[in-house]
Amino acid sequence: MGQLVLASGGPLSVLALTLGLVLTRPRRLSEASAAVLGAVVVLIAGWARPADVAAGVRDTAGVLVFLVAMMLLAGLAEQAGVFHWAAGWALLLAGRRGWLLLASLYLLGALITLLLSLDVTAVMLTPIICALVRRLRLDPVPFVLACAFVANTASLALPVSNLTNILVYDLLGVGFWDFVRYLALPNMVALAVNLGLLVVLFWHRLPGTITVRAEGRRLPAAPFFRWSLGTLAATVMLLFIAGLRGWPFWPAAAPPAVLLSALSLRRRWVAPHALRHAVAWGLPPFVVGMYVVVAAVYHSLQPLVAGLPAAVAQLPGPLPLLATTFGTAAGANAVNNLPLSLAMIQLLRTVDPAMVTAAGANLRTTLAMGMLLGVNLGPNLTVIGSLATMLCLSTARRQGVDVPGTAFLRAGLVVAPPMLLAAALVLWLLLR
């Protein structure tokens, strides 16, 4: 055992160094460069193999095409004013009550996250919220924290809402219907608990009344706006059809993104450089690089962790699900949910689909669903738990709203544990 731990020290050190570079970005080193550097180190050291690079490209290619397409669509919709228009409706629905404004913006973030992805919420909705609360002269911290929390919390119920979900959907074969029937109700419970606790936690910092002007009631007539909104709606419908039929998502997202991009350029609604900036082009090398680094860690730890699923299966009642949920949540907050998800997917691929827990539930399904709870809801504790949290807080900082990591942690300690527990218990009842 001691020799095994020593042998894994090298890959674990590279993973820790890679994550440190991703989080601190010394000399403006990009996240993609840090991940690629980590991958190169483990390849040179022999801890990973060229086959791991090939597997990383093969396993994530469709996911990455889908994400690039959705970033294009969301970027065009943002420039067309779709998200500003939606935020205007959220402001109108709040009436004159401060807590209702927080709730309406939270629900808007939940809808955007569910249908488009949590990164869209973090990058597109955060600056809109910052501008809105500054114009209303409100305390921005509760609203920015609500945006960060809802980006993670609302990403649970559909595969398209989170990169980790799509990886589980593609690499573990968890079907679209399984996401919906097992995770929709726990997600609704988590959202309700999250919102309720946020309102209670920040009640003294929310305004009693606000002044609202009648804006945004009519659908703008600009062709760019209508084409963007219509294309988004059509894409969401195509993604639902693809999910229900068990098809990959990227063919449903890529053609609408290409068509809207071409139309926007042809009619000069956007400039080419604006279209390029809508996509985080560093995401593909970042994901593949992290895949290779995590593969190296998994190769070194495989003898140690191979027996974990069978050991967890022997736990009574809801304990297998709770152990997986809170274990992966802790791991996500320690090392970020993407590498944690990649490692868990590697492990769950080895689980016999016929194995059951002591309570009679399917072990692989139980562990997969518990992992999804942990990597989606769990990052509501520390700022490094998910990329969406980091994007949200950094975007707010660029807008002049600085939310310290300690403030996120204090709110997360109140919100995350009861939310995780409530969602896990509801999921356990559904799995029985």
C-alpha cells in the first residue's frame, strides 16, 4: 500500500500543480496552457500514454463541438439583446419588492442554465445583473451570489446544462430520460431550498421596495433579435428531440449555430472579431489536457480505488447514495468538479451494470446519480468548485463588483449541505 501511494505521488503532484496554475494564472497563463503543460509532463514521465490523448480527443470531441456551438448561439443572442430583454421581464415580474427581484433573477438564471448551460448564465447573465443592480443602487453581493449559486444548482436535471453532465451522458451512457426521471425532482427541491435559504440569509441586505420602470414588455422588432431568439428556441427543441431519441447533441446544435453566425456576418449584425470572441477557444485543449492528467492519476491509483464501488455497495439504506454525493461534493470543492468527474467516470466504467446495493438498487445507477448530485450541487461551497463559479465572480469583478471568496464560502456553508441532503434523500426515494 505504501509503495502504491508513493507511486501515485508524481501524477497527483502534477494534478495539484496544474490546478494551481489554472486558479492563479501566473503571468496571465491561460487555463488551456496550464492543462496542456500538465498533460505534457505526465506523458514525458510515462504516467500517461499517447493512447490517453487519443481517448481524450475521441471521448470529448462531440461534447466540445456541442459546447462551441452553444457558445456561438449564446454570444450572438447576448449581442442581439435577448438576455437584456429577459432580465427586463424579470424586473417587471418583481413588482416593487426587493426579495422578489432576487427570486425572479434567480429563476431567470435557472431557466438559462437548464436550457443553455451554466457557463452561459455565468458569462452572459452576470454582467446584466451587475448593471441592473447598479442602476437601481442596490447591494450587488446577494444578486451576484444568487447568480453563481443558480448556475451550479440548476445544471442538474438535463445533460445539456453542464459539461460534466454531457460527459456522463456520452461516456457512461446515462440516457436522457434517466436524467429527467431521476434528477428533475431532486433538482427542483434543491432549487427551492437554495432560493429559500438565500432569501433568508440576505433578507437584511435586500431592499424593501424598488422603483421599476415599464421596460421590456414588447418583443423587439429588430431582425437580429428575432432571428437570435427564434434560433435559440429551435435549437432547444432540437436538443430535446435528440435527447429523447438517444442521439448525440452536437448535430442538433452545430447547424443552427453555423447558420445564425453566417446570417449575422452577411447582414453585418456582428463583426467577425466579435464572433470569434464569443467562443472560449481554449476550452478544447483545456478539457483534453485535464483528461490526460486525470488519466495518469487514475492509472496510478487504480489498484487502490478499484474496490471502492463494491465496498460502498455494502452500506445499508441510503448510505451508498449519500456517501457518493457528499464524497464527490467534497472532491469537487477540493480539486474542481471537471477533473473529479473525469476520474469518477473512469471508475464507474469498471462497475458491473448488474451489481446492486445492499438495498437492492442498481449500483452503477446509484453511483452515477450520486456523482451528478455531488459535482453539480456540491460546488456551491468554494470558489474553485466549478469553472462557472470562477467565471461568474471574475465577470462580476470586471464589472466593478468584487465578491470575496470568503463571502461565497460563508453563504455556501449555509446553503450547500441542506440542499445536498434534501436532493439526495428525494433521489434515494426515486431509486428504490
